[in-house]
Amino acid sequence: MYYHIIFDYLTQSKVLLSIAYVAIIICLRWLIVFILKRKPTNEDHFPKRLINSANKIATFTITLGIILIWLSELRFLALSVAAFVVALVMATREYIQCLLGAVYIATTRAFSIGDWIKVGDHYGEVVRSDWLSTALLEIEVSNKSYEYTGETLILPNNKFLISSVTNLNFIKRYVAHSFIITREPESVNFVQLKEAILLKANEYCLPFKDVAERYNNLLQHRLGISIFGPEASVRLSTSELGKNQITITIFCPTHEALNIEQKLIDDFMLLWYQIVESTKTKS
């Protein structure tokens, strides 16, 4: 009766069963090795090969037996580990994406510290970039003022994986700045205004014309394309509502773009009203 209880306990206790199983395999391996060593043979290395094979088979048998004994626990452990890994990935998904974004930035070299970039709808100068985020000093480019707003944007690096990144570093020093002046269709000869405004635009850009030419040539050589500049251009057109439009484009230092634009608008308005007043006087 007691023997049955002890046998049932040994078979149910996987720890004791594992110890017994390993002990039996080790004893069998020892017995086989002992017999092989005592067996005479004409080949010197033949017993050594058999002993090595016996050791490998014993190790494999022990490993396989332990796995089979603890199979249910190992299956539960594997499920627990898988569930833990899934939960960990879900909890740290944003951080993992940020790390991947940092790797993407480092490998593509899309920008470096000090560059002007556009990410989605955000414009700014890169001041810091680490494994999780990138800091930008926001720049007002959409309204073409090219001025710092005083705000700092902290963008998670995963944004670089889902948004297009544009390097605007070529407009950091010089820019092809365009703006449009729209007027009602009146008895004013826009062609006369075009020539006068073109002269004014070239006059305002004259002080930095030499540097603009060198920078323009540098950009064309680096990009391998032909770009606007350094001479100014004036183009006449009409809007969808039939109003007269004059489009002025200048190649100038970025920090001077807004100032020159304002001067040209002032000149245009003065010329416009001079023509209108002279027309009224004649009539």
C-alpha cells in the first residue's frame, strides 16, 4: 500500500521525477562508457568516438526528457512571456516608434542641427535632436516673413516616420521671394507699372547682387538644377474675378525679403495713385 503511495507521489512530483530521470540517464551513460573503455579494439580512436557519441546522446535524451516532463509548465510560461511581451510593446509603442524615428533621422541624414526644415505643417530651425524628440525654433514661413515666432516646438521622432520632411536650409540665407499685388481693373497701364517696379526691385537688390549670384550658382551646382535668380522678375496676370495682378519675385537675403517687399508695395501704390490722379486731372 505504501509502495503505491510513494510511486504515485514520485510520478506526480515533476521535480523528483526529473531528478530520477536525469540520474537514470547518467547511470546508463556511465555504464556504457565503462563498457566501451574495457572493450578491446584494434582501432585506437574507435572507443573515443563511441564514448563521444554516447555523451551526446545522453545529453540530448536528458534535454528532451526534461522538456517532455515540464511541457505543460513550459507552454504556460511561453504564453505568459508572449503576453508580457505583447503588453510591453503596446505600453511602449510610442517610445519604440520614437526610437525608430531617431534611427531613420540618423541613417537618412535628412537634416542636422541648425538646418531649417518643414515637418508636416511645422516650420523651424533644428536646435536639438535626441533618441525621443527633436526641438525646433518655430519660423513663420507660410506668410513669407521668415521670422522666428519665439515658440519652441518639441516634435516626437515618430512624426518623422509618418510626415514628409523638407529641408529648407537653402532658403536660410537667400530666398526667391514672391508676392502678388491685386488691384481693381481701372484705366491704369500695368505695363508702365511693370517696368518701373522691375527697375525698383533690381535697385533694392543691387547692394547684395554679387553675393546673391555666387549663392545662386552654388545652389544650382549643389542641386543640379536651374533655379530663379539673381535678377528680379515682374509678371502681369488677372485673377479669377478679373482683377489685375502683378507678381513680383526677387532673390535676396532672407532677412531682407519682407523689408524689400514692403518698399516695392509702397512704390507700386505711389505710382498707381500718381497715374490715377494724373488721369483725373487730364479729364
